[in-house]
Amino acid sequence: MFKKLLASVGIGSAKVDTQLENDYLVPGEEVRGKVIIQGGGTEQHIDRINLFVMTEAVRESNDRKVYEKVKLGSFSIGDSFTIREGEVKEFDFQFVLPIHTPPSLGRTKVWVQTGLDVPSAIDPTDKDFIKVSPHPYMDTILEALTKGLGFQLRKVEMEYSRRYNYIQEFEFYPGNMFRRDLDELEAMFFMYDDRVDVLLQIDRRAKGLGGLFAEALDMDENFVKVSFSRQDIDRGTQHIAEEIRNIIESYS
């Protein structure tokens, strides 16, 4: 009776360890691994094993930055079971890394968090960081911006957005091609299986008195949404760079 009471408040409870086959991943790729559970000081019933793909995003609160955890996807393994005192159980798993998982660039961190759903107990958890490369669609567009158009990536961060909840923002300095026309360029990516939508924030450089007034009134920024299909991406970096160049020139 005393041991069961200790287990119910999380003392002497089971331990969980998740082992991934590969911690370098691409959105849309299959994640494989196993969860190892070691029983604690008493027998415990576990309703389910939960896996969460997590990141964190910054939000401005009372003039300071606060980092909040963001759940990108959740998955469950197997059925309920009982693990005896000191017993070790292993569970294999596989799931697809959500296509909207942000790449681990700049300050962006991504991890797989494992939790045991234990009735009336403190749930044991495990946290495994992973390195996420940009999805091939995103990678082509980033290459078009940097190598094709000469932009320099300055900052990448997950941020809170009133409109989009949480979104990863890419900030670029203009290279020689747009240095006289732009102060900066920001890009946000919205991933789908057959396309990617890109929201560009084009920040024009102030020119003359009219430009100074526009800058003072925050009228020097334009938001432009452009969609690239899988077929567009397949045409390569040069094609994407030309499309983006035409868009920027029409607003700069």
C-alpha cells in the first residue's frame, strides 16, 4: 500500500529514455527509434506513451522577451500496459516529421519530447534535441535568395504572431543588387505537400523627402505573398530567383 502511494505521487516511478535512429532530419521524413521504459520502485500502470515534436518561440511581454514552448505534432505508441518493479520494456516507433517543422537555423531549437501518461502521477518525460534541415522546397528558395540574389541571412527565429500564431521569420540584408533600394527583406514560409507559400516583407530604403515621410509613417514596408508549386521548385534556383527579383523590383 505504501509503495503504491509513493508511485501515485511520482516517487520511485518509471524512467523513460527515447533513442532516435537519426537526429539529423528533414520535414516530411520518417522518424524512427525506440522508447525504453524502466520500472521504478513499484508496479505502475501506464495508459499510453506520448511523443511530441516541440520547438520554442519568442513573444514580447511587458517589454521583455519570453520563450514559450510550441507543440508541432503529437503521436502515441501502443496500448496501455503495466510495468513491474525494475522491469525494462522497449517500444519501437516511427512517425513522419511534420512538414511545417522549422529548420534548426539561427536560434530555432527542435526536440522530440516523450511522456508517459501515468494515472494520478507526475508523468516521467524525456527530451531529445534534433537537427532539422530545411525542407527541399524551402532550401531551394533560400538558395535563390542568398546565392541567386545576394541576400545575406542575418537572423532566424520562431516568433509569436497575432495572425499566424507562431511562425519562423528569416531576416536578410540586401546584397549589391538591392543595396540601394532595400533596408532589409523578411521571409516567412508556409509549407504544403504540393507547394510552398512565401510571405515577403519588403522594407524599402528611404529616398528623398517622400521616402523619409513614408519611413516615418511605416509606409515603406510592403507585404507580398507568393506561391511556388512543386513544378516551380523543380525548375531550379535560377527560376525562383528570377521570380523573386521581379517581385522585389516592382515594389522597390
